Amino acid sequence: MRFLSLFLAPLLLIAASSTLPAQVSPCLPADSGATQLVQYVHYLITSTDPAVVTLRGSLGLNNV
């Protein structure tokens, strides 16, 4: 009897896990707007242009 319960327990776990609903991410998929925003923020943080450096300072991004 003990052997049977040790054999059936993993099978029950596998069967139960296959019926669980798929996890859904709360994040929206990447689109062109998100890609452009990431590129712009990267530009703001890495640019050495004096105007961008001033803008970065006014936005509080100097310490990033």
C-alpha cells in the first residue's frame, strides 16, 4: 500500500499541474511606441550634447 501511494503521488501532481491555467503577464507586449521611448531615455542618459546634459539635469537623471 505504501508503494502504491508513493507511486501515485507524483502522478497526481503531474496531472494537477497540467490543468492549471496559464499565467498571464500584466505587461503589455512591446510596440513601436515603447521601443521609441526606451531609445529616447537611453539617448537622454548617454548623450554628451550640452543641451541634452542640461535637460538631463533638469529631469533629475544625472545620478542614474
